[in-house]
Amino acid sequence: MTFLQPFILLGLPLVLVPVIIHLLNRLRHRPKPWAAMRFLLSATRSSTSHSKLRQFLILLCRLLAVAMLLLFLARPLAGGWIGWALSPAPDAIVLLLDRSASMETQTGGSTKREQALKLLAQAARPYEGASHLILIDSATRAPQEIAKADSVAQLSISRPTDTAADLPAMLRAAFDWLVDNHAGTAEIWIASDDQRSNWRPDDARWKSVIAQLAGLSQKVRIRLLELNQSPEANASISIKELVRRSRGAKGELDVVLDIQRNRATSATVPVVLTLDGQRSETDAALEGQSFRWRRKIDLGARREGGWGGFSLPADANQRDNTAWFVYGADTPLRATVVSVEREVARDLQLAAASHNAEPAQVLAAAAIAGASLENCSLLLWQAPLPEGAEADLLQSFAAEGGVVIFFPPGQAASRQFAGLSWGDAQTSDSPEGFRILRWNEDEGPLAKSDEHLSLPLTQTTFARRQQIIGPKNVLAAFEDGSAFLARQGVGKGEVYFCASLPQTEWSSLGEGPVLVPMLQRLLLAGGRRLQQVSAVACGELGPADLARSWVCVDSTRSKDIRFEAGVYRGGDRLLAVNRPPAEDEPDVIDTDEARKLFGGLPVQTLEERHLEVGQMQGEIWRVFVFAMLFFLIGESILILPAKPPPPGPARPAPRPQQREEQPA
């Protein structure tokens, strides 16, 4: 037997309180010999043994009543048949509800979230009178107790959202509630569509939270409500890239859209564009399950910023049919070149000149600490990697949305930036030099042109290169697998490493067909640092952003920026809020993989009603409550005064004796 509050057992010496009171009571009555009482003592001596037994039983009942009270307060647990029989209903049932965007997929005429709420209410209804029902949703992760199981669907924390779910964090919230409220036996019911991105099976937090749940005094049971049925036909849309460009006196938006479907069929889908409140429609010819669509939007002479969105026709999930965006005002772009070689600085300066003829400024490495990068969007660095104040300046520049690209200094060094460093410089032994075998043509600085033409990387020769050391995202690689262009994310911006230089002794990059479009795209990508617009995934706003007052501009209906995608305005700032990209991923975990995540905890599906008795412990405090009442009632009966003996038959009164008179 174990106890949920074992510290109360320290009060067991209080059981002796009735004994102490009894002894003190006896000290108050000291016997005094009195001759007149001898006859009474001799009359009651025959009932002394019966009186002592009665007093002993009274004292025993009082002792046991106090002991039962202490054991009840300590909340004992018992396993096996005793625990099962005496505590058939858990003390607490914690409902974990997945409210992610993927739960709005329809199967059988209703969404998975609606099905989950209905099944949870049905399963919890028999327990609502005996167990505490606690609901924890994926969006807020704030525990809320519910009195009636049928009311769970009417709660605000059970409504649809455009957020993602975090199962390890939800389990941690459940564990904290169990500890803070000293709950007894508990069950955790999880309602989810088993999307892998929401379960995060590779997250290190799983082991720690499961170990904490397993270490509780009371045992915890896990029940799974899996809603991973095959959905109906569905398509999702998301914005991969968005760049504003100037074409003379006019402007345009270059947008790259990703459209994913769960049916691999060819079809023409109408896509609705909303630009600053104006709607237009165009057709997209889709092939296969994943399709990347490039779209140009003419802004005309508009100089200021604005907002827009792309929408697909209604299908199985309405939450993934729209992608929102905001774009900034037409802002002059400028690059800054830092180089230790004059010829390299000149080539990079020419390649990074902006479309509006804004020349790139050239600085020495020693002068960068005092330079102003306020109006800069791209920083090109061909020198030993920065350190100290210089490194902090570049780190801050990238975190604000700027782009930094490093070119080889020619010498290996252990100094790092963004986790990457320069290795040895290598010279090819072949006259053909190093050749690039593969690169990312779908996105990034080496993507296809607007006319869907590939950059001539295969025709570019490389006589020398310098190795890029460290874990990285490789965008282009040579035949032997060595990286030519690598990317690292830093805050809102990006850091690139390029393995060669635009010099004749290094490569043919200086000819321009690869270097110029690559740097121009990086210049445009860094322009977001200069614009007062931004995008964020729903549910990921920081405290500073949430403290602002936001107004929805894409709909007349009031929206909550914490849970709903859309375009919001806060003062002079526009913010596009979209569902997290992982919500479009179709991968799910199977039941066996989900069970393994819970380690030694007993796991069942919600439909399974039977469990081996030895796997659970039950609270048996009710036994001690009834035992205490029994002993108190027994004590009250024993202290009742004895009934007086019934009166016997009345004796006749003695007649008065008459005295005979003597004759005189």
C-alpha cells in the first residue's frame, strides 16, 4: 500500500490522544474512604469486570477512529483486486484535444475535431459524477475543468484553429496539473489525428515527461483516440517565396506557391488571388501530388505596400485552402562588399548592383564595425570570418532579416560563423576542374529563371574551391559531394557560404550568368529587412506582438490573431499569419510507434474497456471513511447510560397496629 500524501502519517502519534485524555480524567477522581460507601461498593463489586470491558471498548473505538481519520487524509492506494474493486473510476481524467489545422479535415461528413469531441463526450459521460474532467487543448495548453461531459463541444478552447499541436508539451501540462492538484489515479485521453509533425516522436522531451508520469505515486493510464482515417480529396496551398521587384516605373510581385494534394491526378484548379481587397481568378494546371507554381502579380505604379492571399476551391479541409501574404513599399536596395582583394571586390560590386542603379558600397574589413548597415539588405564578405564586435554586427544584421554571403578567404581557419567555417583550399588536378552535379532549382538563389530556364551551372568551371566545414543545408554540390553553396538560417535572415571566387584562377563565375542572378536574388531576399511587413506562423507570436492591438483586414468578421490565419494590422505594421507549414505534411505515426513513446505506462485505445488488474492502483480512502464512522457510532452507543431497571410490583402498605384499650 502506498499513500499520495505520506507526510500526514507523521500525525499517527495523535492516536494516543484519547488514551492521554482518559488517564488525565482518572487523575481527577481520587478515592476517599467513607464508611457509608462500603455497602455500595460491596453491592457494585459484582459488575466491575463488565464496566472495565465497556470502558476498554470505548477507548479502542476512539483510538481506531483517529487512526482511520489520519489514514483517510493520507489518501492510501492499493493495487490488485482491492484497488480495482474499491476505486473503479479514476480520480481525474485529463482530455488532451488536438486543435491543429489538420484536425479540420473531414471524414464521413464531419471534421476529425468534431468527431473527437463527440467521442470524448460519450466516453466521459459515465465518469462525470465520480471523476474530475480536465480539458487541455493544443492551442492554449491551459487546463480547464468541465462539469458536464456534453459541454466540451461548446467551450471556446475546443473550437477550430490554424495552429499546430505539440504533444510533448501537452503531456507536460497534464503532468503539472496532476502534481499541483494532488490528483489520485488518473487517465490521460489523447484525441489526435496522429500527424507526425504534431507528435514529434524524435523530440527529447518525450523521455523526460514519460519518466515523470511513471514516477508519480499514483499510476497513470493512457488512452488513445486515433482519428487517422483516410481523408476525402483535399489540396493545400502555401507561399514559399515572395519578392517585390521594380520594373522601371512599375512594380511586380514574384510569388512561388506550393500546392499539395492527396490524390495524384492531373487537374486544372481555379486559384483566386485577393490583392488589397480586389479578387481575380486564374487557372493552375496541376500534375501529381506536389506542384510548385510561379506567379507574377503586376502592381502597376503602386509604390506603397499592401496585402493579399491565394485561395483554392472548397474541399475536405477549409483551413489549408488559403495562404496570406503582405508586401512592403518599393524600397531602394543596396549591398555592401567587404573584401581583402580589390579585383574580387570590383566583381562582387558589379554583380550586386541593384535594379534601381544603387551601387554597392565597398568597405575594408576593419571599417565594418563603424559602418552603418541601416539601408543595406545584402552583405558580401570575402575576408577571414569576423569575430568579436564584427561578428556580433553581422549576426544582428542577419537576425533582422538581412542576407550575408561569405566567399573564400583562401586560407583555412578554425573560426566559425553560424556554425560553419572554412577548410582547406583545393586545386583540381583535372583540366576540366571541379564540376557541379546537382543544385536546388525549385527555390533559393539558384532556382530556375522566370522563363523556367536553369542557370548554367553545369557549364561553369571551377579550378579552385575551399571546403565548407560544419552541418549545413547544401543548395548546390560538386560531383564528389563537396558543397558549392550552403545556407544557414539566422533569425529572420539567412547566411550563405560560397566555395569559390569570381576570379580566373578560381572559376568562371566572373562571366556573370550564374553569379549575377544569384546575388540579385539574395539582394531581393534581404529587402525584407527594410520593409515594415512580416509573416509568422499561427500560434507562434511572441509576448511583445501579442501585447499589441491587432485588427483583421482580410475579413469583416472579427478574428483572434492567436488562433486564426489572416492579415492583421497593428499601427503601421502589416502581419500575415498562416498555419504552420508542417500542418500540410501527410505523414502520420502508426499505433505501435505511438505506444512505444509512452514507455512502461499502460496504453489502450479509448474503445478498450478492460485492463489487467495488476496494472493499476486505486484509492481506497472510502474504506477508511466508513471505518471511522463505524467506530464513532460504536463509541457513541457504548457511552449511552444504562437503562434503569423496570419498577417491580407495588408492595401493600403495612397496616397501622391498633392498640387495645385495657378496662379500667
